[in-house]
Amino acid sequence: MRLRILTDSGVPIYFQIVSQVKSLIASGTLSAGEELPAIRSLAERLVVNPNTVARAYLELERAGCVVKRRGAGTYVAENSPILSRAQRLRRLNGVVDDLLAQGRQQGFDDDEILEAVKKRCGNGHVNGGKR
């Protein structure tokens, strides 16, 4: 499970984890019954406090996206709520808005930002080349 944490985005880290796991479930990257990494393991990989990952997992459990099996780990729920296309599009638009804001802060215009995105897609950097 690949997650990307942006420490300077203003979005709480636990919420970034929740959002990304929900997106991975909605896209089918994480399947029903699939085990999530152990809290300590994911915390080490993301270089965050284990309590942050524990909070994210708790939020995912409350949302019905994952189930905890005592002593066995955390798994994607069999009937995990799937986001609609409209919900996924709203999330994507939020990510694009963040990208544009960050790019503009760095002094790039919209055409330069779009060109950078096109190059990344064309070079297979996004989701292992999937489009």
C-alpha cells in the first residue's frame, strides 16, 4: 500500500491516510478482505507517530471501510462503502486545486503545471503508468 504524506499541506496527517486508503478501496487497488499494514509498520514507513496511524485506522473502522480482527490485524471490510464517481471527481478536483496552488506558489503558470502533469503521465509515473 503506497501512501504519500504531505507535511506542509495543512491537512492533518491522519486525514491524509484516511482519504488515501478510501481512494485505494474505491479504485479497487485495495480489495475486500485485504490486510492493511500493521500500525507500527505503516507509521515507520510514513515516518509518523503510531498514534496518528491508529487514529486513521479508527476513523476508517467507524466509516465501515475496514474491520479490526483482534490479534490478527486490520482488513478492508467486505461491504466497504464505495465512493461514487461524483465523489471521486470531487476528491480529484481537490487534489488538482492543491496542485495548482502549490505550483503557482512556486512561480509556475498553469501551462507549465499542465505540461509537468502530462510528462509525468506519459512517463508512467502515475500509478505505475495506469491511466
